[in-house]
Amino acid sequence: MNNRISRSNRLMLGLLPFLGFCMGLLGTIPAGAVESIRGISWESTPSILTKPSLSETHVSFEAQLSEKDLYMRITSLSAMLSHPDGTRETICRYMVHRTAGCGGPVPGTTAAVDLVFTMTCDPSRSQAEVVCSRATMTYTDRSGWTIPVLLSVEQLRTTTASQEHFGIAILDENGAVGAQTAPDEFSCTDTDPGANGSIGVYFDSQGTVCQGNIPAGSTGQVWILAKLSGATAGGLGAAEFRVTGLPASWQADVQSDPQVISIGDPFGDGVAMGLLCPPRGSGTLLLYKVIVTAASDEQDVRLEIGMRTPPLNPLGQCPLLVACDEPVFTQYCVGTASCFINSRTSAPCGNPVAVEQLTWSGVKDLYR
């Protein structure tokens, strides 16, 4: 499956006033339903979802507008979640409309349809929420113009059954499956904190030393690194985070790679960084080199990675790495690694730890 999201054509702006006038004057009536789905193209994000990732799956196809129930409000298309055990559940219905007295599509017209589904995941409960977020339909008239058709969406439910694997199916007006993924195409499963990479502060540029000393009146150097794995192993497109724990009397002079675009202060409210895709490397990438000046004697200093405040994406309430999966650029909450300075005891260096992420109820509230 090709992991891309394409765009639909739009009507020339000059026709919009005319269409708006017709709709306002005469109202709308159903244009018939949809059948004979063909030319199907699924384009999706990576099939493993992780909390609180915001992923989109897109399907485009051609279909024929029928004359069935021309003047009644009927379901023209519907979307269902399918499961490996053979069960299905309808999550939304689509209704096609045409404008009376202003031309528009007639029964038998071939239309191009684009549907987008937004998915979030709660791996602790193995539940994914799927929202029918966008829907467009167009047809080409005799003059070669691309004309939009009004396509309304009725969201019925959004949560899968308690199964971690699921797929999506599109049904036509007769209830026949016209387009579908495999019933286990997507999964909502828990992963370890560093499964899709991590961000950490280290005393070396390889990311192997997390403990050191910076005496009062001296300077020291630390590195902020991104370690790539899982979905980010193919390259890093962006990062978003902040660093906390710097004593008020200390100073941090940050130096980023000249090829990296960054906005904000990593030791203030946080930073959003953009890197070049395709990636320049993999494994461990330098985000910042930091010169730390210790103006006073401080013990047990711990530099920690947290989320940018506020995050650019309200769903991304965690340190983020963005994969180079153009044009989707999927965001992933990642694990973190802390740096311990002037510690009086041995620091617990090791695997990245998880960070507190957006609650499942908070994710659902964003769609209401």
C-alpha cells in the first residue's frame, strides 16, 4: 500500500458565486445514490498507531450516480470498520445532493470521490477512534470543468470494538462492498517508550554518557540528540520538545545545525525544529550542542526533556518526533533520556522512559 495522501481537484473560483446563488434560491434535493465503485486507490499512514498519534487514511475512487430514490434523503455511501473475526460496524453515512434547476449531475454521471479518515489510538485499551473527517465529490461537465457535488456526512460512531486490529470498508447504495482494506490493516497496540525514537540530553555526541560534572565558575558541554528507531528509522522531518531543570543562575548557549530550522528556545517554552527530508542520516542525530555556564554551585541538576508549551498540535502533548513519510509527516510521541549534572549518587542511565501523554478522553473531546 502506498503511504501517501493525494489531493482532489477544485472548481474554478468563478463558478462559486453562481452555484451559491442557485443553492440559496432553490434549495437542495438529493441527486441520487452511488453505485459501481471502481478505480480504487487506498493511501494511508503507517498501519501501527500509537498514542496519541493523529493519523489519516485516504481512499479515492470513481462511482456512478444513480437515479435510485432521486427525491428522497438516502444513504449513498457508508463506511464501516471491519475486524479479523468477520464483524463490521458502520461508522458513518454519506449523502449526495444536487442543486435543483441549476444543471448539476444527472443519473449515470461518473463522479470522483475522495474520503479521508482521521484515526487516534488508545493502546492501553486497544481501541482506535476513527472519524470520517473529510469527503469530496466532483464530476467533469461537457466543457471539461471540474464541478463539486455536495456530499454530506453523518457520523454514527467512532470507536472500534475491543480488538486491536481493524480495517476500513466502503459500501455503495446497495450495501455492497466497493472498496476495503484488509481487516487487520491497522492496529492499535501499545509500544515501548523508545519504539519510534527518543530525545535525550547527553554528555557525549554519541548519546552514551548521561552523567557528568560542571563545577561552579566553569563551563561544560552537553548534546541534545534524537535517536531514531521504528517509524522514524527512515529519517527525521521535525522535532518538538523543551528542556527543563536548568538552574536559574546557570546559562545555556544553544547551537543548532545550520541546516536545521528552529523556532523557540529549548530551555524556555520549547522549540519546534524542521529538518530536511530525505534524511541526511539515521541512527543518532544532533539537534543542539549546548554550552552550559555554571555561575553557582548546584547539586543534583537534572536536565529533562518535556513537551513544548503549548504544543503546535493540540494532540501532541508530549515530546515529538516527525517521520519523513512525505506528505503525511506522521507525529510520534517518543521516549526521553535525562542528563544528570553534579549528582551525589549514581544516575539511572538506561533506556528512554515514557512521558505523560494526552488522555483518551481529551483526544475524543477534540472532535466534539
